[in-house]
Amino acid sequence: MSSATGLIFLPATEADLPALLALRKQTMDPHLRAADLPVDDACHMLRVRYQWEHARLIMLEGQWAGLFKAYRDAACWQLVQLQIAPPFQGRGLGARVLAGMLAQADAQALPACLSVLKPNPARHLYERCGFRIVGEEGQEYLMRREPGAV
């Protein structure tokens, strides 16, 4: 999948696992620690491998910029993971990546769903993209965006 905006999504491979583990640790350790959740490599690798078939590397103008996992089920589009590498954070890349998924959800008149750790400031990105908190489960907020929401 590619875009005229310089974004390309490539399927992740086994060879990408070390880099994805490092990315997960960089982007998630502070939030996991704040939620008093484990930060060991085994727990991180379980999450990296979760929904592996949907894992896409985010490439921006030829540089690896992060990981994106999303899929459509019968009820909604599920955002599993969106992790932007630190050098690319704060530049609107997360919103650009989400926009593609949300456009598909809107075109299919489906909501989008996700969960986010309570201490993770990514929640604010999701709220700007139209997601609203609809519940809580342990240390996570459950969020949903209705079709066409802004």
C-alpha cells in the first residue's frame, strides 16, 4: 500500500522483529511503567507478535518510521497498534496513518475501535481523530469513533 504523500506500508517480516521489539520498548516502556505493567522483553514480544498478520511497517520517504496494525472485523475497524519511531514523533505522522484507516471505516459506514493505556498521551491523538472513551478495562481506556466523526 502506498500513497502520494510519501507514506508506504510494507508487511512486517521475521527479520523485522529485533527492530520492532526495540521500537516497542522505546515507545511503550514509560507508559507501561506508569501503569505498573511488565516491561520485560517476553511481554513486549507477545504484543509485537499479537495480530502479526496485520503488522505493517510505516515507511516515510524511504525511512522506517514505525509500526501499524489494524484490521476490519464484522463490527468495526480495530486499531491494534500504532507506534511511531521517536525521530518521527510530533510531526503529524500518527494522524496521517490513522486517516487512511478512518477513511476506509467511513466508506464502509463502520466505527473504529481501539484500546489505549491510561497513561499514554496517544489518547489525545485518538480524541483529535474523533475517538471517544466508551469504557475502561484494567489499565486501558476503550475508545470508539463513529463513522464520519471528527
